[in-house]
Amino acid sequence: MTRSEAYRLLGLKPGATEGEIRKRYKMLALKVHPDINPSPDANEQFILLTNAVELLLSPDMPVYHHELNNERSRKSRNDSPEEQKRRMDEARMRFEQQKRQKQYENARYFQQLTSGRRWLFFRSITVVGCLLSLALILDAFLPTHYEKDELVSFSKSDYNGILHEKITILELKEMGNYFAETERGIWLSTYPEVLVKKTWLLHTPVSFFSTDDFQLMQTDFDFHLGSVRWIAAGLLLLPLLTRLRRRRDLTYVFLYQFSFWGVGLLEIYLLISQHRLEHLLTLGFL
């Protein structure tokens, strides 16, 4: 069996990596293994498959050994039942060894994920995520804060928002830039002083009030944490769901890595921006 024939048997292109070869072998072995495949040619197919993998994973093996394997494969149909059984036992042994090696590597990888400093960080991400998620949910029902600020300027361009069809950018003296629903006609006739409404725990600005001495008008903010409250709350609970699941499969690895890096970075951003850590530590009083 030549290397090109081995690649063709595995359905791979020449130059495939060792990982691709092993992955392809595992998939095909589960189809042609005599214990699974009732076909009378299963023994020969499994031996050919094993020889092909050995050839591709042993590039330094002498050529005569490859030719010997090729010759044995061609003669396998004429071998005695005892010889065929011996070959099958050898092939099955190699398959089981590779299977155990893969299981060992997987177990070692999952052990690295769920132990040591990395696991401590993940547990911290889980706790912080639960606290932030709870704060977001409670902010929907708790009383609100009101803070005085001053409207400095606003954009003349319109954008599409999450909560409102048309929004614009405005600048507040103390709080900086925010998106708000478009009401330029009202703002032009009001005093620059505004009263900003914020949630209790995280102090998220949700709207502001302005007046022209005759009426008090409310303008809602957009693109703030409260506008995506329920999505963010669910996302922050993802590390907890991952910890409760803890199945050794590809889904768990994806959830773990996404929680560790994605949710972890999101938590850091939420805590360090707009003094949210201070608000949480003082239960919203500061």
C-alpha cells in the first residue's frame, strides 16, 4: 500500500495532519469494525484501514515494511482462519490502544479545565455572574434614583435603536454621551437642566426629565444595560449552567471556554464601567 493509496482509503488529501488522520480513522473504524459491521468483508476492510493509518503516521518506516503490509493485505483473503483471526486480534488491539489513549487525553484535558487555578477563576466567574444577573433582574422592580445633570448638546442625525425606532446621541455634562429617543423640538425649548432617572442597584440611566416651565417631559434612553436586561441576565447565568452540566463532551468545552473568556470579560467590563462595583457593594446607596 502506497501513501497515496492510504490517503485515498481514508478519504483525505495528501498532506493531512496527524489530527485529521486520527479523526478520520476513528470515524471509519466505527463503521467497518467487525464487532459493528456484519459484512463478511469487515475483517479485511478493518485491517486495510489500520495498515493505512500506520503507514501515514509512520513516515520513517522502511519502504520494504510498507510493501510487506501491502502484500499481506492482498493475501488476506487466502489466509487460513487462524491467520485471519490473529490479524484481527492485532488490529483490534491497536484500535483499543488508540481508543484508550484518546480517552486518557480527553480525561487529562477535562482535568485541566476543572482543577487548579483555572477552575478557581471559573468558579469566581460563576459567582459574579449570578450576582450581576440577580442585580439586573431586581433593578426591573426596585425603586429608582434621580440625579441632576445638564444637557450640553445633541446630534442632528437619527439612528435605529433597540427600544425606539429613532434615536439620537446627546451629551450630558456629568454622565457623558448617551443614546436617547429623538425629541429635538422639545429639547430646544427646555432648560438645559435635566433630571436623570437611574435604576437602584446598578444606577443604569433609563430616562431623563426636562421642563420648559409649563410641562415636564420624559425622554427615554436607548442602548443601555436596561434595554438588554433579560438577555444579559441569561448570558451571565451561562457559567452556572455550565458548572451544573459538566458532561465531558464538545458542548461542555464550548460552553466552558465561552463562559471563561466571553462572560468573564463581560463581567469585568460591567464592574469597572460607570462605578457599578461601588453601587453593588453599597447596595445602590452610593
